[in-house]
Amino acid sequence: MKPLFKTLLAVFTAIIIIISCQRIDDTEYFLSKVQADFPNKVGNQWTYLVKDNIQNIEAEVTVSIVGNHNSHR
């Protein structure tokens, strides 16, 4: 009975490894998530709370999108 169990365990483990090692291209998902979470259109703005624990200072930094850059090729 033990050799059968070891064989079945090896086959089951191999199947799990083969199934779980598939390459998934998540570039589209990542880009759509970044574009949804990151305000990058002219007029968008967001505020960061910046903390310096060494000097015990907190500051708010507001970032505004005021234009876009077109590169020349």
C-alpha cells in the first residue's frame, strides 16, 4: 500500500506544480489599476502627508497636474 500512496502523492504533487506554474500576463490588469488609482490628467491633484520621524516634522505636499509633455522623436 505504501508504494501506491507514494506514487499517487508524487503524481498529485506534479499536477499541482504544473497547474500552479502557469505564466499569467497581468500587464493589462496592472496598467488599468495604476491608471484608475493615479490621477494623471490635467487638473487632477492629490495631497501627500509627509512625515519625518527623525526631526518629528509633518508636512502636507499637494501635487497638481498642470500640463503634459510631448516628446519629439
